[in-house]
Amino acid sequence: MIKTILKKHWLLISILILASFLRLYQISDYMEFLGDQGRDVVIIKDFLQHGNLFFIGPQTSIGNMYLGPYFYYLIAPSLFLSNYNPVGPAIFIALLNIATVFLIYFVGKRWFSRSVGLISAFLFAISPVVIKYSNFIWNPNIMPFFSLLFVYFFFESFRSKKYHYFLYASLAFIMVINSHYLGLALLPFIGLFWLYNLIKFIQKKSKQLKPACRQAGPFLKYTFLAIFIFILSLTPQILFDIKHDGQNSKALLSFFTYRETTVNIKAYKALPELPAMFNQVNTRLLAGKNGTVGLIVSIVFFISLFPLILKFKKQKTTFWIVFFWYLSGLTALALYKQHIYDHYFAFLFPVVFILAGFLINKFKFIGIPFLILITIFSFLENPFRYQPNSQLKTVNQIADLIIANSNNKDFNFALLAKQNYDPPYRYVLGNKEAKIVNLPDKLAEQLFVVCEPFQIECNPINNPEWSVAAFGWAKIDNQWEVNGIKLFKLVHNSDGKK
């Protein structure tokens, strides 16, 4: 039996093995472990050890808003099983991304053909940007899996007339917006399709609108149940807002009300930006981040799509599902007024590769050279070409150095950095049972200052950073350097001299 499976699915298995290698190889060295990752594991460890429930999730970078808490609950078991080692949740994220490779194959095969599924899965597996966002703890990194799951269950409910799939779609969408609020960009084309079918049912006086229907699931019944499940999922955030005077809801309202620097709500405003956004997404995901190749990919992409759109009546419904998912996502991104980072379009990751796989398979005469070109430049930009960042290893080395030089006495801690903050260091120090005490709870006799000298000058004496200034008059007792990061030991300078 195993031999038969291997013979029949050897290509898919090879793609999954390749995807696994590209995501799991030396993951502890290649994974990011910065402020956001440290914050998340600190919060989750507190929940696991002290039972402090989450009512909100990570804070967004813009708007002072908070996501829902379910990302934390999702990765909590992996942190527990790894004995609070941050590599555990990173491996879980990588496995979820590998599962996305299989899911792309499954959807591509079911909606189009086995060849489309294989090509799409392969391109997703080797994309450098996808790989980058697949091997460390971060809420946007779960978006590709759940966005594809949401779209698949929603549209499959219509294709199979199994409307109870709406419930699964609702659960997937809950995880989408617990990943990033840009997942809301999935709703316009989903909502329009639902409304279109509702109108059709009303015109035909369909029994799917009748509560007494005994088929797989009445349309309205499961719609309302799906909406109820979604509203119920908001309970923790509602409780948080009740306790904090509507902090999160006010921030959301402000974000969408005062749009001078955030978003346009007029869809036509996106039209001038669509070509650039189209090229950016293709360049980042399909061209190995190479601008010239990205432009070629975009031109070929557009030329291939154009005749299919003109002959719209001949296209399968699934083609239009994929096309409008892509188009509506690009439109939403084009309406956003600030810089678009790669993780912002994580909800589009799956559809870009499914559509590319479809076009490559449809127009083989140009598709095969196109596939070779994408493959070459994806491998040229593969993350393994570069030295690993070894961020977790560096934090561990610095923590060990602090403990060795603290003389088993209490110490305060501070971080000087331009684009990082201190939870990673505090988390590792806590795991190692170091005698770290927090200001202003206790002023210790020694202060260890980590300085990440990227875009800043490392001078801990008289530094205005609160965690340094609150230590008072001090002098440098010793200093070290670990992988380009400086560590200072400060002690009190009672005579006030520098």
C-alpha cells in the first residue's frame, strides 16, 4: 500500500519534502526572535504557568488596535510541549505553512486539475518571501493557511450545496482576522458572491431558503449560524472593551473614520495604483524579489489573463473565484495609503500561486519557460544563501554572559535599540532563572545594558532611556561584545562623577 501511494503521489511527496527542508532546516538559527516574538512567548508562558487568560491578542503596528486572542491560544500547546523553548512555536508555524503547501495542491486539483495543484504547490514551496514568513512566531504567518481555508469552505459550500461548510468558513475567518485585520479585505468579494446567490434563490423561490428543508443545509440557516459563531468569537474582545472603556472599538472606529493617512473607501481611487500593486505582489512572491524579472512576470501574467477575461462565458466558476479574490485583494491594498510590506498581503499568498499555476498549465508553450524562470530566481534568492541571523542563539549567549557576571545577585536590565525591545532578553533570562528585578519595583546594585548598535550610538552613561536613567548615577564596570551586540555592566557611582 505504501509503495502504491509513493508511486502515485511521488511528485507531491517530493514537493512536501522540499517545502519541509526549506522551512525546518536550522530553524533555531534562521528564525526571528525579536521584540514581537519575545512579547508573545512572555504572554503565553504567563498563561500556561499562571492561568492568566487572553482577552486580546497582539497589538497592530498602526492605530493602537489589538487583534483577537486566538493566535495565542493556537500556539500555546507548542510552547508548552517544547518546555518553553521559542523554537517549539516556530516549528509549529513552519508545519502549518507546510500544510498550506498541501492545501494549495488540494484546492488547485479540486478546482482545476492535478497539474495546476502541483505547480501551484511547488511555487508556493520555493518562494523566498513565503519561506521567510514561515519559520518564526508571528501572527501574520498563519494568514495564508486560514485565508485559503476560509475561501475554500465558503465557495465549496455553493459548489457542493453543503451549506454547513459556512460554519467551517466562519471558524477559518475568525483565525484570519486574529492574524491581521487586513484579512477583512476578503469580505467584499465573498459578500457580493453571497448576495448574488441570495438574489438567485429568491427569484427561483429556492427551498434552500425554507427552514424546513431537509437537505445538506438550508442557505439562510447556516448563514445565520456562521455569523453567530463569528460574533460569539468576539466575546473576549468585547469583555476587554467593557473593562477598558471601549479602547479597542474606539481605535477601530478612528482608523476607518479618520482616513487622511490610512485608507480610502472609494474603490475607484485604487485604479491608478493597481498596476504598481500588481507588479509588487508578483515581484515579491513569484520573481524572487528581482525587479526586472518581476516586471516580466507581471507582463506575462497580464497577457495570459487578458484573453481569458474577454472570453468570460467560457471560463469555469472557479476561475472567476480565484480571479476576483486576487483582484479584490489588490484593490484593497491599493486603497491603503501607507507602505505595503510583504506580510500585508499574506491573505493573497495562496491565490497568487493558484492563479500562476493555472496560467502556466493553461498556456504551456509560454508556461514552461515561465515556470523555469520563476524557479531559477526563487532558488537564487533562497534564504540559505545568507548566513543565519542566529538571533535566539545570540540572546541566549548574552543571557549566559549576564548571569555569569551578575555574581548571583539581583540586577536591573535595559535595552538600547532602534527597532527592537526587550521581551526576548527578559524571557530567556527568566527561563534561566536569572535574578533579574524590574524597575521601579526594586533598584539593584547593578544594571546590565544591552545595546544593539544598529542606527544608534551605544552610550549607556547619562542615556535618556528610562530604564537606564532610573538606575541613577552610574559608571561602566565592564563591557563585552557578542555577535556585534554590545553588553555593558553598570554599577552605581555614588560621587556623581562620570
